[in-house]
Amino acid sequence: MSKNISLDEIKKFWPEKAPNINIVQKYVRKYEKEKIVIKYGGNVLIDRNVFNNFISDINVLNKLGLSIIVVHGGGPRIKRELDKKKIVSKFINGLRITDKNIIDTVEEVLIDFNKDIVSSLKKLGSEATSFHTKTENIIEVKPERKELGFVGIPNKINDSFIHNALSKNIIPIIAPLGLGEHNQTYNINGDTAASAIAKKLKSRRLILMTNVEGVYDDQKKLISEIKPFDLENLIKWKVVQGGMIPKIENCVDAVQNGVRGVVILDGRKPHSILHEIFSDTGSGTLIRE
């Protein structure tokens, strides 16, 4: 697809409650040579209506010819499957201790979810392809910490597979899995995986779609835009706490290593990603220098 797509063509697939259609072409030109990495959290995608909205919006972005890379989570699905198998998870600082039994289940669940996303996009007419440890492996990892078992941190991103897919207008759908020594599968934090890919691609945007609106200040008001330095202060002053801390640290790391901007937004809101990309005000918190 090209930047010359006509307004009449866009009208055929533009959703009803999306941003003003008359300004879409301006933003398509803005992003036409850029890459956008979108990480969708498993906590958000567990709701099937939200999942369908997400698939619809990714399909729209693909039809507009934008270079989109999707990294997905899968935490709640993994927990459900582990519960079914009566496998009890233990955690250290929010990170799951992943032994051999657990990594096999994690891999199985994430690959199934990955295939679900790909097939759902294909039903809408978008070409998409799976990337995980049983296909062309995108992420090479090293163990994060010995006590965590098979939990890895990205060591190398094999971006040639991504570039090849994008050159054919195919959406790469990437599971947060990687291979370490002896082709051993490792689980990777989804935000960390997305950040590593965005850094390697020097993407224009890394968009983290979560179950919160964005980053709040000490008055509980949504912050529209913030610099990494001020974000680090929010952690220092304990305004940002708990599970948001590693998310924020990934954002700061990405912005300081080649990503033009990172956005945290509420993936449960219909078309939040379209409102982010196709408006000046956006729909979450933008982090950039």
C-alpha cells in the first residue's frame, strides 16, 4: 500500500468511532517510512471484544500501508493453563520462576495465541506471519538470573526476518520467546522483548497497550507527555510503583537508545491506537526526549 491511498479507499475500511477521516492521509505521510512497534498486553487481550477491536485496528493500519510490528503478551492465558495442569508458579519481584515444566507450557500457550492473532488478521484480509521459537527465531537471549530458571533477556535481535516481512506488507506477529544456548527456549517479559525490537529497528514509536490510561502524576492526573528524566523522578518519589516500574524502565531505555517516542495507553478503549497515531493529542502518555 502506498501514501497515495485515496480518501474514498480509506472510507471503505475506516471504523465509525475512529478519529476524523479527513486528517488520516496527513498522518500516513508522517509515518510512511517509519516503523511502529506495538506491544499488546495479555491482560488486555483476554477479553474477546477487546481482542477483536485490536485485530480490526491492526488491519486498518496494515491497509493504510504502515509498517507495524506486533509483540504480544499472554500472562493470563499462561496462568489459566498452568492452573489446569495444577502447576503452581512462584515469583521473584514479579518475575515468574520458570522451570522445565513451566517453560514447555509457556511456549505452547504463547505459540497458540500467536497463531490466533495471525489467523484473525488473515480473516480480515491482512497478511500476517508468526515469529516464535518454532519458526524463524527473532530473539536470541541470555539467562536473566539463574534463580529464575528459563527467563531470558534479549541479547540479539534477528531483524532481517522482520524487514523481509515488512517489505511484502506482511505484519510480523512476535511472541515474547527466545532461544539461548543449545536452542533452549526462554520466556521473556513482553515489554522487554518489544523494547529490544523497537531499539534494533530504531522505530518511530513503541506503543505499549495496557489496562491503564498511561502514567499519572502525584495528583492522579494523566500525564500527556513526559521526558525520561522526569519519569525517573516519579519512580524516585514513589509516584510510580509496583508493576509500572519495570514498564517505565523499559520505556526510558528505549527512548535513550534510538526509539523516537514511547507511548503507554489503555488498550481496552476502542480504537485507542488509532486515536494515538492519527491525532496530535494522542490517547495516553508519550515519553520522549
